[in-house]
Amino acid sequence: MRQNLVIDADDTLWENNIYFEQAFDEFISFLNHSHLTPVQIRVALDEIELANIQVNGYGATNFAENCFTCYQRLLERDLQPEDRDRIMTLASKIMEQPIQTLPKVEETLDYLSSRHDLLLFTKGHPEEQKLKIDRSALGIYFGHTAIVREKDPAAYLALMKEQGLEPSMTWMIGNSPKSDINPALKAGMNAVYVHHPQTWHLEHTDLVTGPGRLIKLKSFSELKRHF
């Protein structure tokens, strides 16, 4: 029976968070703090990101802005005029990274698109996400693409209403418990959790139960066994 497969993009179809981790390592080196550990600096950055996400959203540029705010807060030397520009280059480095599609993603999408209706559903900065979708060349497999500010139950309910999706026949497929799985289940959809070892730590949380069905997979290609 033909079903609606709503699929996440970052770290489900292609690598994403690894580039932010590389940028964070570069930020740590540039800050060069005398005694704070990377873990302690990460805690400080997390606080800033959680506060600013509500206002500015996600994306590489906002990440770099958050790093600069963190830099100003933790800096042990005088702020130099060129420091902001140096930190903001972290955003351009992230966005210039090649699209590294995850193993067997394209062949799996090709298989699934012949049997079901595929929708791409991602969050983040609209222009950044559109650029990644275009560069990935995977957009051809999706009948509809939506980029939203936040993926919460309201966003999933709005998607189903807009596209006329029956919740019992709709599956959200992604790597993030916080943004992909839990809110989709709360909205009445089914969900497929595809594990990714480098999922952003702020997207980690315990998986909820029902009312829809939940499938847990180790790789994207395993979807062919279920759909």
C-alpha cells in the first residue's frame, strides 16, 4: 500500500553535524583559553545557542554568531577588530563543505520513490537548506519540499493538513529524537528513527511512545526492508 514518507535532510540524507564539530574545534583553538576545557566551553556555547535559537533559528551563520558571543564572554585578552571576521569565517567553511551523501541513500530513495510518496521536511536557514538540497541533487526524488523554522508537533500537523496526509499512512524518517521522531509521534504520525553516531547533542532526548508506530534502524538503506 502506497504511503507518505516524510524524510529529514541533515544527518539523515547527508553529513552535516561533523562540519559544525570541526568548526567548534577550530573555535576552541582560536579562543585558546588558559584553563577551561572544551567540555566547559561547549556548555557555555550551548547556553548561548539555546537562547538564540528562539530568536535567530539554526544554520551556519547563526552558529558563527553564537561562537562570537561565546568568544566575547570567555575571552582572556583584549578583543581585536579582526576577531569577529575570523570567527565568522567558520560559517563560510561549513557552507563550502562538499555534500557527503550517506551510504546507499540515493539508491534507497530511488527504490522508495517508485513505491511511495516522498516529502522532504527539514529545518534551518531557508537559503542554506535550499543550497544543500540543490547541491545534493536528491530533490528529484521528492514530490514536496518544506523548510521550517522548527520541527515541533505544530509543524507536523500543519504539514499533514497542507498536503492532505492521513496520519496513519504517514511516516517521519530521521535521525533526531528531538526534532524528527518525538514531535511526529505526538502529532499522530508514525516514525522511523535512523541512528547517526554524530547527531548534534542538543537533538538528543529519550524516544517517546505512540500513538503511532515507531521503527528503529541502524542505516538508511534498511528502509527498503520495511517499505
